[in-house]
Amino acid sequence: MFQIPKGLFDIIPYPENEMWKVSYIWQYIEEVLKKITLDYNYLEIRTPIFEKTPLFLRGVGESSDIASKELYTFNDKANRSMSLRPEGTAPVMRAFIENKMAYDRKIHKLFYIGPMFRYDRPQKGRYRQHHQFGIECIGSNDHKYDAEVIDMLLELFNRLKIKNLKLLINSIGDLESRDNYKKALIDFLKPNFESLSKDSKERLSTNPLRILDSKDPKDKEIIKKAPIILDYLTKESKSRFENLLSTLDILKIKYEVDPKLVRGLDYYDDTVFEIIREDLGAQNSLGGGGRYNKLLKSLEGEDLPGIGFACGIERLIQTMLDQEIDIENKNVIFLHIIPLCEKGIDFSFLLAKELRHHKISVECEKEVRKIQKSLSLANKLKAKYALIIGDNEMNEKKALLKNLQTREQKEIPFDKLKLHLRDLYYKIKGK
């Protein structure tokens, strides 16, 4: 028997145990995502699931864990190196440049939803194929866009009713700020070199800022006494960060400045932020992002600033289930038609077709069965009504309509049946 590869999973309509894999929950999340993007005026962009490998090496940075350890890379039949996308921003930037989108308007607000791929150790909320929702706001360095992007992520979690959240925010400054800080950080870490983890030893020469993000207990202890990047910001970066915090105050958005927050991708500058669950230890991040003012130019595009965020859908769903948040199942049938005689089968089938063509959700049985089995199936499908058509109903030209919630039932003449069902459907839908 074939089995799914390690680190992957199926999303199915009725899983046996793990509720986070049930499809109606994913559909609910996607519906919320589509609505919030509309409310904040973001437009969808879709990119291929694989790109030329150099895009990711340059986009996310060769020293990042994603590029150095986690890419799914293969050579195509023309011996060109391709990689499955590990994140959404670099492909969006490539599409933005290639399709000459910069000339259409001044501010570009884009969103994406789709699978990403990273060869990582599978664990709860973190899989080798995972799904991300992300946004990119391109075209302005105004700190108010940073505030709007942060507000959007917080509002998303609010709409999903996720609790116990904290916004962490930091500035890693412009290039001059980071260069000055890197020198100070390296000077601090060199005497502690032998005590650093293997990964941090490598990062000391490639990207020392990433050591601040280390999860190794020994590294975290050393980092506690490290210099703070906020002390090395240029006048411009410091002023920008203060203005952003002031705007968050005006918007009544609570936050905590975390000087050790750097995020995991090399393209960030100035603002970085993350939203965490306060009731969890490791793997407590639900989403985050930051500003990337030089990314487009580094990919040979226009010199336009940008800011964005991303969050993993798996972790959102698992958090909602952990917090016992009610998730509405909208995959319910309005009407289950049950023919109890051979003559009733054709009549039922035609009725089902006509109702479906009026966009009414209907299930219709194709053979005669015992009524209790049919009603049991209707309840399993969470149908609101059952329509029973047997010999008596065919002879009297009346169908028996049963409310499966209240158990009330009444006879409806055939000549009024379609109109009655349509009115009933739209009455319920309008509530």
C-alpha cells in the first residue's frame, strides 16, 4: 500500500481523529482570509510552486536556514536547478518585476494563499509541506503602512477569536545601523565562541544577527548579555521606529519592544514584528513579518520599499482547536430527498436537478432503501430537511417534508413543491 511521505498530510472531509485536517475548517479559515483581504484592499497574486533556485538563494539569503538547509531542490530535464518555494515573498517579488506591475499604481497591496515546502524536522504546526497566508505592501516607506500591516495581522487573529496573544516588535535599522551593530555583536561573541552552538559558530561569520534568534539554551544564555541593536540605530532609523510606536499607540495597539527579535530571513530591514501565544513555550509564534526596502532592487527590479507578513494556516487551525474555538461547518445539505418506491426515483432525481440549478444544496438517493437508513444518512450529512416520496406520495401527488432538527413534518403538493422549497431555502439563508 502506498503511503504519504513523511512530513506531509491530507486534508479530507471526514478524518478519523485529527480535526485540524478536516476540510471544512480549512474552508472556513480561507473564507475569513478572503474577507479580511477585501476589507484592507489587498488583491490576490498566485505564483508557481517551483522557481529557479537562484531566486530563493538571493531572495531569502544564502546564509538563512531556508536556503542552506531546507530547500527542496532538483534539476529538471534540461539540467536547470529548480526549487519548490519555501516562502511566498521572493516569488511575489519576481512576479512583480517580470510582469512590470510597478507602473500600474503607486501602492501595491497583494496577498497569497498556498503551499510552501521546507525540508525540516516535522513537528506540530510545522510540516514539510505547509500552507501560508501572506501579504505584501509595496511602494512606500511610510511607517503608517507598517502600522496598518501589523493591525491587519492582529485583526485576523481577532476574527478567528484566538486569545492570549502578544505583539513583539523591534527595529533592526538600515544597512549602516546593522553594520555598526554587527561589529559590536561579533566583538561580544568572539570570547564566547567555544560555548556557542554549531549553527551559531557558522552564523558568526555569515550572519551574526541570526544568532539572536537561536533556540539553543546555551546560546540564549550568552545572548542575554549581548549589546542591544536599538543602541546602534542611525538617527533616521531611530526616528522612524519612534514614529511607528507612536502610531501604534494612537491605534491603541499594545506591543512589547523585543531588542533580540530579528526574524529568520536575510532581507529584512528596519521594522520586524511577530505575534506569539503567551500560553505556549517553544513554537509559540503564530505569524510575523517586517520591512524589506532593498529586496526588489536586489532581485534586479525597481528600487521600491515594501513590508509584509506571513502566517502558517496549520498552526492557526491547531491553535483554534487548542483554545476550543467554535468553527462553523458550512458544508451542510439543505435537503435530502428519499425515494421509497421505484416511481419516486425518477421524480426525485428531476426535482434534485431543478433545485440544484437554483443553487440549492441537495442530496438525492438513487435507489430505494429502508427509511431509517436514509434518515440516518441525512442526519450524518447534517441535512436540514428530508423530503420523503413513497407510493402514497406519488399517488396523492404530495411529498412529505420533515424538519430534521425539530422533527416537524408536513405534506406539500407537487405543484407547489419547488416554490415552497426555494422560499424555505432563501428564508433560512437570509437569517
